[in-house]
Amino acid sequence: IDTGAMYRAVTLYCLRNGLIDSKHNINTEKLIQNLNNIIVDFKFNSTTKVSETFLNGENIEHEIRSMEVSNNVSKVSTIHEVREKMVALQREMGRNKAVVLDGRDIGTNVFPNAELKIFMTADNDVRAQRRHDEYTAHGQFFTLEEVKQNLHKRDYADTHRKENPLTRAKDAIILDNTDLSKEEQLEFVLKLIADMQLTKDQVE
């Protein structure tokens, strides 16, 4: 579950409904009034083998990856009522376990007692290049510097926000994937799970 996509979905709703102006100001009062009209969920795409994001029944996986959404999502995610609703949804999704949640406050706030916490990081230039490639693949063309600036602003906003800021949980295992392929990252995580299960079996 890409929990960041949930905040992006709310941001897209705001943009579509005129709740964010050209200066990135949010009509917070109206957004809060409309929260019950915002339904975010995920559906597994058997062709692409990924869970895609839906807003009120519409597949918005492509639209939420736009730079316009990226430029506004951190501000939307600072709103207490928005975070409260999204966290409640995330906890419901993970209530029966057997789920992987990806997000900036999962291990510290949403599931502080999660069985396995991984703090994924990478060199900022590598992160920017990956995001730049992602935009290009979706037919959105920006300079690498524009992408770097967007990442920097989002990181600053998310680490300094009052509501559940981005921070590493004390018991989280760091995964620096700067020089790792997707396959190597998967192998790293699967070994952690296997070791954790082995330890659990020995204790029992």
C-alpha cells in the first residue's frame, strides 16, 4: 500500500475542485467539509502486478504522479483532519496484517508496533534522477534541477511539519538503496523477514 498515494489522491481532489489556488493556498475549511466525499482505495492490477490508486471509484494512478500534485501534496498532508482520516484508513487496511505499507510516518505513527520497520533512503541526486525518469516515462518533461528542487521542498516540509513528521523510527532498519537494484532490495528485505521468522520460531 503506497500511503503517499492516498495524500496525493486528496491533493488531486482539491485541485479538481478548486480548493487550491495558483499560489498553493488551500481552502482548508471547505476541504474538511468535503472529506466524507473523498474515498480512496487500491485495486490490484493483474496485468501490471501493482496496486493502483482509486479516487471515488476512478483510477487516478497516472494523474497523481504529476508535478502539480507533487508541488501541493506536502501542504495538504499537514492538515490534521486529512491525516486523521488517512491514518484511520491505513490502520484498517493493516488490521489483519500480511500487508506492506509504504509511507513517511508508518513506523513512527501509523503502526509503531509493526513487526518489521525499514527506513529506505538514497543519495539525493539518485532520488532526483529516479523521479525524473518516472516523470519522463509518464510523458511529463521537467529539468532534473526542477525535480531536485521539488524533492528538497517536500523533504523539508515533511520533516518539519507539526503532524507526524518524517523521521526514522528508533527500531527501523536502514536500507540505503543508492546502489541497489530492485531485485537486490527485495532480497535484502526477504532476508530480514526470514531472519525475523527464524528468531520467532526459536523463541516459541
